[in-house]
Amino acid sequence: MFETMPTLDLDLAMTTARRAAEAAGASSMKHFRRGVRVELKPDRSPVTVADREAEAAVLEVIRAAFPDHAVLGEETGAHAGAASSRWIVDPLDGTRGFTRGEPFWGPLIGLEHEGDIVAGAMALPAHGEVYYAAKGRGAWLVAGGGDPARLQVSGIGAWEDATLSLGEPRVLLAPPYGDAMEKLATTCARTRCWGDLAGFAMVLTGRAEAWIEAGVQLWDLGPMKVLVEEAGGRFTDLGGRVTLASGNAIASNGRVHATLVGALYGSVATQ
């Protein structure tokens, strides 16, 4: 007889993602604005003791709840586990800003189950904000230690009325995306660049209609698909595919998504 796969406890997964984000944030805040030493990894990206300690804190929370799950961490790499379930962890997204005392940084934690992101969380510790979600459970924000508030994307559908939130402009405004991005940025109502996960949070809270990112790794996008979908929005790569593996992404309120993919698809197809 064939053994059936155990059902994933999504409520526990969502709680675990939230607790892991909170643990990572608390760990990083111990070093924030305290002059941490910056090292460079082989890819020239920065890393600090805060990144490493935050990842250790995340792994401790995950292993306590799901000891058999696999983990992919930015700092510690792949940890073996069940083939069906993998946690994708960036313990401190926005390290450069963190080291310069900027507040737009935090952990990103996503749970991939049978090929889909089904739960996740992120935090902006310097702002006291934690965002979390799971499939069919909604997306939620806890701010300043208050009660959870359900997240809902905006209802704006006309691009000329929309706010666009950008990720890394150095990548997005260069070839092959530059021409399409310039058109999008100059035909909407306004364009903002808060950077890193803070720019994405603008879509979750209805302060922006779209967020675009490119040139990133899997762990830089881990929880974003489930967060924006559970808030009523949509997530794809720049070519319109529902994947995190492309290294680029669009998160939107859904109503302006076709406009974005239509503008950017050609630039992606030429790569």
C-alpha cells in the first residue's frame, strides 16, 4: 500500500513564519545603529554578525515546529529535509541599509510546499511591523504590538491614478528593462522607491498599486507571493509567470497587473 503524505498544518506554518520573523527582527535590533563590522561575501554582497545571528534565530524557531522540513538560508545554505516542504529564509533583507542606520530592512521567510509558497512572513523591525499570511488564512499586519489587522490591497484600477513602488532602480532602469520602466514610472500618478521589502509592504497596505523588483535571489522573494495573494493581489515575474525563480517580480493589487506585464514582457523576452 502507498503511504499518504501528511497534511501540512497551515495554521502552525503561519504562526511559525510569524514567530521566526519576530525572532530574526529582535536578534537584528540588538545590533542596529551600533556600528557592526561589514564583511563581503564572494558575490560582493555585504554580511554582518546581525545577518548570521538572525538566521540562527529563524532556524531555531522552524526546527522546533517542523524538524523534518528542508531549509534554504541565504547565510547557511541548504539544510536537508522532507522533499515536499522547504523554508526559504533571508534573515536580514537590506543589509546595506541596515549598516547605514536606515530603517527599511528585515527578515523574509517563506514556506514552499509541493512547489507552491503556502505560508510566509516578513518584518520591518525598526518600524515595529510584522506581516504574515498563509493560503486561505488571509494576510495580516501586527504593528507596534497591537492586535492583528487584516491586509487588503487597494482598489485603484487606472494606471494614471496608481502609485508605483520600485525595488532596485540601478537594475530596473538599466537595459533590458529601462525603456519600459521609464514609461511606467512617468505615466502613473507617482513613483516611490522605499527600497527592499519596505517598498513591497506599500502594496500590502494599499499605499501603492504595484511593486517591481529585478536582479534578486530566491530568498529575496520568499514570502511575497502568499502575502500579496492573501491580501487580494497578484504575484508574477516580469513575464507574467507565477514563479519566484526568475529573479524578478511584480506584486500588484491585481487591477493594474496586465498593464505592467504588457509593458515589461517584451524586455524580458529579449534577455
